[in-house]
Amino acid sequence: MKPLEGITVVTLEHAIAAPFCSRQLADQGARVIKVERPGSGDFARGYDSRVNGLSSHFTWTNRSKESLALDLKHARAGEIMDKLLGGADVLVQNLAPGAAARMGLSFEALHEKYPRLIVCDISGYGDSGPYRDKKAYDLLIQSEAGFLSVTGSPDEPAKAGCSIADIAAGMYAYTNILTALLQRSRTGLGRRIDVSMLESMAEWMSFPMYYAYDGAAPPPRAGASHATIYPYGPFVAGDGKSVMLGLQNEREWAVFCEQVLQQPALAKDARFDANAKRSAARAEVKALIETAFGKLSAAQVIERLEAAGIANAQVNTMADLWAHPQLAARQRWTEVSTPVGPVPALLPPGAPDEAHVRMDAIPAVGQHSEAILRELGLSAADIEHLKNDKAI
């Protein structure tokens, strides 16, 4: 039995944050019914067509779900949503600010009718405060949360290469839903969860915030290097490939100088014998390291670093990650079905094997509409009428 088998989740979701949250619930066995616009569905379906014609974002966040196509503005949509929520444990939504409430789907409107229902609202800035109605996309939240101020090169800020604000909000929504389910098992009552992307990212930014506490200087933008520890970052080897390495203390610096650079005297050089000195003299230290590395291939550099016990990593591409030997050795890959055939998919972190999680198909828009509506008690004539009305 999967941990969340028997739990039903209804979602009014689009883009990434809410779908990423509900996919975690589906992974653990919950039944997730995704309510989508008839025809086009979740607009993330159209972001690109990189996965055999499917959107890369949608493929990532929507496996193991059922798709119910429903025009929420149709006269009968309220009746259908009532039937759905009557058998649901959780409602997750990340519609535009205030949209769910205007449809009578706020926690306050639903709690009296469905006292056990957990309602999770995900938004950019939360449901109160001066920014409540402000539009919020991942990059905008990265910027608003100060992430760009500490990421990038000294000359130019940079965003993260994936949707970290959406991921942060999605994961906090997921963990809050799990705790709400535990709480409901004791109290019998659902509760409201209000997750904002800004607050999620602000939590992740707590180290740089505390580093800049009480007006102190913030961490400098250091590219792929560590902002305050050196050497810690990418260095180019003789074959043009980069090697990522990290030193944490003076003992490791001495070992690095002796065994990797093979210049033991450098460890006692007064210019570089403390992290603060090395960090202040980054250009000089970098030149010394890359001069030594220039005589070696990246593989040879990594071999020396491994022998010396110095933390290191390859600077991998996406192709390298697809073929990563560690993921293969731990059997982290499986397949999921899609409307255009099977695609590879990673097992969720923490899952020991495929038997412990759901890895079901990615749905086509409205693929499960008729089956769900029949389950809710609608007749064939009702369903045909809704089709003709383009309500489903």
C-alpha cells in the first residue's frame, strides 16, 4: 500500500508550483484529479514540445493524474465541483489571486459544507498585504526575493536555470498538506494552507539574509564559485574541461597544495594561509591552480582530488546527467506512459524502488472526464449535453 492511497486530491492548477506539489502527492499514491480548461488544458502544456511533442514542464509535473476537462464558468460547473469536493480530502489551487474565492471555492466557503477538506492555496505573494494582487512568475519572485542579488557574476546578476521559486512553493505546499492530513487524523477537521512563492524563497534566502544582518555587506556575486570560501568553484584543466572543487578548511588547503598542486610550500605562503586571504586574492589563487591544472586533463585532476580526499565534481551537461553512472547504478530510472508513448522518468527521491510509488501515465486533456462524471452520478445524457455545450 502506498502511503497516500485512499486520499483524493482535486486541483485547479496550472504552470509549475501547484502541479509540482500535487505530483508529489500522486507519487505517494493519492488520487489526483486535475481540473483543466476544455480543449487547451493547463497552459503549461503549450510551453514547448521537447518531449516527443509534449511540453517538458508538463511532462515533469503531471504524471499519475486524471484529467477532468471542465469549464468552471459553465452553469453546471458548481454542481460538478460540489460532487467532486464531497469525496475529496484536499483541494489545491493556484489560480489568479481571488479567482477561487469568486467561484465559491475559498476555505471559508467550503469548510462548513466539507469540514474535513484541506484547502491549499498557492500564490505569488499570499492572500493579504500590498502585493496580494501582483502578478508573480518564477523569475519575478527570484528577483523580488533577492536571489538575483547574490547569484551571477560580479558584473551581472543571473537567475537559477530551473524554476526554483515554483519548486520551493510546491514543496512547502506538499509538506504542509502532509502535516494537515496528520492533524486531521487527530481533530477530524481540515484546515487552510496559504503558501506564497515569496515566503518560500525568502526562507531559502535566510543564509544570505543573516550574512547581511543589521546592514552588513551581503555575499558578493561569485559566479559558480562560493561567495565566501576559496578555492571553491570551477577550475579549467588542460583539456578545456572544468572541474568543480571545494575546500572547507586549512587542513584541506595544505593537502590540496601538497597532493593535488604538488606545491607543498604554497600551503605556508603568508599570502594564502587563511581562507579570508585566499578569498581576497582570488585572481592570484585561480591563476596558480589553473597553471597546475593546465598540465593535466580534467579526469587526471579528479583522480588527484579523489586520492587527496578533496571534494570535487564534474561540471556536467544535461546529456551527462541523463547518462549519469550513479543514477544508473542505483536504478533511479523507470518509464511513464504519455499520450505519445513512454518516456523515461526518475523515481522520486527517497523511494527505494518503483513498487513503493505511483509512476502512472501523463494524461491527455480531459482523458478521464467521462469516467469521473459517471462516477459522480451523471447520466450518459447529462454527459452528452455537457459535451455539446463544450463544458467538458
